[in-house]
Amino acid sequence: MDTDEIIQQVNDIFKDVLDNDDIKLTEGTTANDVDEWDSLNHIQLIVAIEKHFKVRFTTSEIYKWKNIGDMCNMIASKTQL
């Protein structure tokens, strides 16, 4: 699975969790770019992403993410194992 496919799937998860069909994520998207992406929704997003991709993230891995691209790269590395 390539990064574009992962971003599309993550985008669909964001739309569902945040109940906003207008969200369009890019590799450079951060929480500051999405109005509904607050600390509570962040947890819900992580849980939904872990469930969808059947992966688990450590707290230190999550803290390293600067943007959606970092998140998707981590998903890619975990799903290729």
C-alpha cells in the first residue's frame, strides 16, 4: 500500500470521526489545519486508525508525528511487516 492510498483511507476516517465531508488531507496537514481536530478527537482518530489498519502506536511514536505524512509513513512501515 502506498502513501497516497493510506492518505485516502485516513482522510475517510477523519471525515467519519470528525463528521465533516469537506476534509481534504495532504501529507503536510496538521491539527492546526482542521478545525474539528482537537485533543479529544485526536484520541478518537488514533483509535479509529489503529482499528482500520490493524496496527498499534506507542505514545512516543505518536509524539514524533509532525503532520499527516508522518502518520501515514508510520502506518506504511507497520503494515509492511
